[in-house]
Amino acid sequence: GQNIDQPTEMTATEGAIVQINCTYQTSGFNGLFWYQQHAGEAPTFLSYNVLDGLEEKGRFSSFLSRSKGYSYLLLKELQMKDSASYLCAAMDSNYQLIWGAGTKLIIKP
Amino acid sequence: GAVVSQHPSWVICKSGTSVKIECRSLDFQATTMFWYRQFPKQSLMLMATSNEGSKATYEQGVEKDKFLINHASLTLSTLTVTSAHPEDSSFYICSARGRTDTEAFFGQGTRLTVV
């Protein structure tokens, strides 16, 4: 079956770095997405990886290893506003998104 | 990025009534629209996918007669929750994807409360 695993909750300190891991198993693969979702709001797009390697976008970076079915989202210089849920989603061979349950990130001062 | 507008943002309705939620792509043609529901502290659950010119494909366990989806045009999709009950109270989110896009853009979401 298709499955996405990511930690339920993580805690980090303002100004620090945090890495949120995601493993996936899908029928075919057409890329891995990361979304940020604040409570009560719709998700907002952060990154898309389809090739192996690291993609950097400002304070956020995303990594993909297709052979390992593994991705991570790296957040640097954490700010209080980064407190949110981070959703990992893999696109299968039908171009459908398979969603993880989300990782709730708590930032402490 | 592309903009998807979802309306209303929140709605309260009486049990037994129907509620329509609109999802519009403002600056691109949405060949595929997705409708999700999300319960508190849970992930998005795909309800149905609608492609241009064809009927919506519903996920297992989603009643198509209760959740009516109309992909009326390349810029508009509607979800109607018919005969709503308190257990239908949830956060409903649409997303839209263009023909050449891999990314789907999300609407703002609609919080439905059935009393």
C-alpha cells in the first residue's frame, strides 16, 4: 500500500535548526512536496523535489533520496512564526498526492 | 504563485440544510480540482478529484450523493454538502492544478459548523 511517515510532533528553540524527516512508499513516484499549515488555515507550498539532492530556499531546505524513499525539510534560524504543522506529501504514478499526517513543530523562546 | 479563492471562509448551518462551497482559480485554468476535508489535528483527507469535462472521482467511503461536486468550468468547482449533519462539521479545502503543473494550489479553506 501507499504510506507516508513523519514524526507527530517536534520541539525546537528559536534561532536553532530543525530537521523534519519523511519516509514514503508509493505506487510510482512523481515528486515530494512539503507544505506548511498554520492552525485553522489551508496549507501553503514550501518545496517540491523530484530529483535526488538538496534544494535550498532561504531559511528552508528540502532533501530527497529516491532510492531510500526519504526526504527531510530543514528549517534554519527558527522564528516563532515557524510554529506550525509541516505536511509531507508524495505524488504517485497517477499524479495524486499521498499525504502524511503532518509534524507539529513547536518553537520555544 | 497561482491564486485559488475559496468561499465562504466559514459557515454555520442548521442540521438538514445544504451548504455550497465554491473554489475558483483566479489566474489559471484548473484542469483538475481536489476536495479535502480535515478534522482537527489530523491530516488532509482526499474526498474527490474532478477533471475537466468528466464526473468527479470519489474516494472510498465518501458518499457522492451527499457531497456533490460540480466542476462547472476550468475556473470553478463547487462542493455541496447536502442534508448536513453535525458530524459533517469539518474544515473543507479545495486545491486546483493546471494542465502542465505538478503543484496544486490551495484555497483558503472553509470551516463548516452544522448545528
